[in-house]
Amino acid sequence: MGEMRASDRHPRLSARLACCAVLAALAALGIVVQPASAIMPPGSAAAHVPLITLPRPPGTPLSRSAGSGAIRSKNWCGYAATSGPYISVRATWAQPAILATSEAGSNVAFWVGLDGTSDLNPTVEQIGIDCSWSGNRVTYFAWYEMFPAHAHPIPSSSITVHAGDVFTASITYGTDFTLTLTDQTTGKSFTTQQTLTVAQRLSAEIIAEASSNALGVLPLADFGLVAFSDCTVDGQPLSDSSPEVIDLVNSDGTWELAVPSALGGDGEDFSVATDHTPPSTIAGGLAASASLGWINHAQTVTLTSADNPGGFGVYAAYYTVDGGSTQTSAAPFAVSAAGSHVVTYWSVDNAGNVEPAHAGYVNIDTTAPTTRVDAATVKHERTVRLRCKVKDRPPSCGNAIVTLRIFQGNTLKKRLALGSCATNAFFPTAWKCTLAKGSYTMKLYATDAAGNVQSKVGAATLTVK
């Protein structure tokens, strides 16, 4: 629906048709409008964070992607041979359905063309299919264009577009241009002969495009994946022309909105995919709540992120501690301060999809509890009620495990498991004394939920009469 230039040299068909805005007229032109119920359900229930706002400048090539060497464009995705002149280009694809995850007002066009990438020649010869999503319905139509002339819808008597139909598009140059679009599913075909004497045919393209209107590039509709096959330039496999790879990015080049695959082994096949599914992150070293998983040392937290199958990869993982500033998780990080800390974490993928935030806890208590037991006198075979006290100072995790050991000299005579205590008050324990008459030493031990063991044992005398 246009060239990949530094300036928008012509209005786009979508803007012109919007001025008509009459569905009956669209149908007469071969434009199929389907209600939302006819749209393929999205592949994931995860929400896509909108990243595009209008107006945006139309598709200028940006920098090349690091590593891949792909051209980064604001409106094109696919492959372009750039060492013409060329005499033909051809490709086949199954028309994908527009997904309901698409942003209202979004658009995508699939086409083959000549001349679109060179600023040395202000012409483009194109034929393909346009798809628009209004928020509750999708519009499909076939078109051709001999820019700088206006684009032309292909009549429904020749081509009616339905999702799932397989189309073959081709452009061939002889003394003039022959543009053909064939619906392999229905057997219908459209061919037109056009003349454009100033065309130099310096490039050949097979493209998925975020189309434009007078305001700029429209948001890219979510089509999931389109697979191009039998892609040829001058009758030879696309790979023979050493084509440029083109990634489609957002207006400031931060996010990849559509990415082409590598060419297949025969050099004639590739796919273009969108990614509207957020990545997922697994955290190691976090407790499930502020009352569980207490420890008495610094804790290392590890965030491991992965993108969905077929996604564009993880851009970065992020976290905050206790609602503080956002940090990038480039490596495991430590939380060392005593207290209960909430760690919030999430990831963002290279398409700009933001994962819903998760939360976990690091609960650190480095303060050992203290104990006290009061002296007592009891008769043999009688029940004694011992007064025991355990204190676990802030940041207390409480629930200290309390044990009372009774010695005669250095010999342990009785061990009483008193259970747990989370208070700073005396708690009684009833015990039927079976010890022989004599003097004993009671020692009270406590270990809190973080594993801190008291440094000083509470001790008192037990007298058995």
C-alpha cells in the first residue's frame, strides 16, 4: 500500500475508503466485512499493552538490528531484493485471520511489488490484500497500485477475500506490467496490464505492511503468522537475489512489531509473525507470603524469564523491592535487611508485551529470642505448672519452638517439648513430675522460625519434695 520512504508521498487507500464509509459500497468493490464473531479467537488470553499512538511518520528504514543485520522499518516486514533491475516477483500465502487482540483502527496488508525500497525511483508497482480491524469487525479487500497513481480495489466479481483462502500474487514486466492475484482456493483470478514508463524496477519485495493514512502509519493488526511460499524474483528462488531482511518496529524503534523468519532450505519460503503474548518469569528465593519462609541471612533472588513459543524473545526482566525504584534484573540480586520485604517482578519481551506483575517475599530475622523460666517446687507424682517466657524482638517472626530440659548435675533427666510461642507473656505448662526427690536445673531453649537460636539460656531451679 505504499513505499518505504522518508516521506509520505501519497495518501493511502484506507484513508480514501474511510471517506466513503458505506458498507454496501465497500461490498460492491469486493471488500468483505466480517463481524467480530467471525474473527479467529486470539491465541492467548493475556492482554497486549498498546505501544503505538498516532500520528507517526511513515516507513523510513531505521538502523540495522544488532546481530541479525536486518533493516528496521516503521511499516514493512519481510524481504526485499535491492540489486535490480528486476522483471518479476511472485509469492503465495494463506490469508491469515485478523485476531481480536488487535488494536481498534489497526491494519495490515500483504503484497508483492517492484521498486518500493529505492529513493532513486519514486514509483511502486504492487498487488495484494488489505485487512483492517475496527474493534468489532474485520474488513478484507484485494487491491493493486501503480504509485504515484492511486490504488485500486479489485472488484468482488474477480476476487473476494476470505481468511484461510490461499492467494498467489505476481508482477511481471515486459513492455508493460502484468499484475495478477489468484485465489487458489476458489479458482478466481484478476489480471491487469499497466504502463509506468518511469519505473526502473530497482527492487523486488514480498511484504507484510502496517498501512498508512494521511496521519501516518496505522497500528499493526495482529494476524498471528503469515507464511509466504514459492517466493521468486525473476523466476529464481528469493534467496538467489541476496535479499535484505526487514523487521517492523514501533515509531521510536524500541519494539519489534513483526519479524520475518529465515528463508527455508529451498530459498523460497519464509513467514512473518506478530507477538502479542507477554513473556513469563519464574522467581527463585522468594517466599509465598509475609508469614512464611523466614530466614536469618541475606537472600539471593533469581529471576528467570522466557518468552512464549514463537515469540520475539525477552527484552528484560524488572523488579522492585518494597515498592522502590524499578531495577533491571541483569543478574541475581540480594536482599539483606532484616524485616519482611515484598519483591515485585515482571518481564517485557522484544515486542513490548508487558507481563502482569507478580509478588513474592523475603523474610529476614537475625534477632535471636530470649527465654526465662521461674524456679518451682513440686511434690513427686504431682502436677507442676512451670512459668516460661519467650521474647523474640522485632523484626520478630514469632512462633519460636520452645524446649525445656531438666538436668541433675550434667545429666539430662527430662526433656519437655513445650511447642511454639509467639508472645512475650508467660505461658504455663502442666507436667506431672515423675522425678525423684532432689534438686534439678531447668534450662529453657528457643529457636525462632528463622532458625535463630538464643545466645543465653534461661535457667532456674526445680525442687522435687
